[in-house]
Amino acid sequence: MILDVQMLGKITVLTVPGGHLDAGNIKEFKQAIDPILKTTSTIVADMSKVDFVDSAGLGTLLSVLRQATASGGDFRLCGLTRPVRALFQLVRMHRVFGIYNDRAEALASFDEA
């Protein structure tokens, strides 16, 4: 899996490629994000191209959040599609993650913190 990575000041913005974030590609996602987590802990993940996340995907996103916060940073999500947002609300993950409508809103949220 190839993540599109952009550095905007001290914030790393990565775009998760389209399709699914599930048991079938979690290993690839972890391999792609591990080097990023070694160099930065302030990350915004643009999920606008992801239309399905399963429990393995949620678990991996939680793991990334834990790693980022343990390093003094944060891991925020933006651009969740309707089905992915519904899943996050169903399992109450919207209370755990900072979720924003778009990149601009997510980036601005760091200024407010």
C-alpha cells in the first residue's frame, strides 16, 4: 500500500488509498505507516477514498492513535465517507478519535489545541 504523504509544517498529512481498510490489507497499511510514526507523531489521515473499514482496520487505526499519543502527538481523521462515519458512530469510535470533515478543518484543529 502506498500512502500519499505530505508535510505541512509539523503536521504529516497522509491520504489512505481508496477501497477498503480491512483484514486483507492491514499488514500493508502497517508497513506503510510504521516509518512515518518513527519520524513524526502529529498526523492527519485523509480517509476520503476509503469506503469500508472492518474491525481489523479499526484496531489498526487505534494502534496508530496510541503510538502517536504516546510520542506526545496526535492522530486525527478527516474526510470519512458516510459508511465509514456510520461505523465509527455505531462503535463509538467518534468519541476516541478527532474526526473532521476535511483537511482544512483537521489542520485548523491543531491551532486550537
